[in-house]
Amino acid sequence: MGEPPKPRVRRPSNFRQQDLARAIKAAKGSGLDIVRIEVEPATPKFVVVLKDNAVTETNPNPFDIAPLPSTPTRRRKSR
């Protein structure tokens, strides 16, 4: 009659969290300072950016340096 249905096969994962965890653990274990990690989930590529002893130029996030109000303001419900 007909062929039996084929079992579904999962595609191989491009990005594995355990690989990234191993890279982070190895970098920290060797005494290196991690600045950031760039991950491309579509490809099996990730980049661990390490801190240099030289002065590096960074672009600060304006929300990180914005002043905070001393007391939180509450909004009132308009009627």
C-alpha cells in the first residue's frame, strides 16, 4: 500500500551552549578578562573579546551614565 512514515530527524544544532561555556571557563581559568561575547546563532561562530592592558576606546551607553531621580515619581490614573 504505502510506505511507512519516515522518522523525523532533527537538524544538527549550529550553536551549542556547552561550547561557549567551555570557552568562557577556559578564558577565566587562564586569568583573562572577558569584555563581551559576540554570538551569531545562524552559524556556529562566536567571538570572545578579551580585555587588553592598553587603553581601549569604548562607546558608553547613555542610559548607564544618566542621572537617576532621587525619589521615584508615581503616575496617577486620569479620570
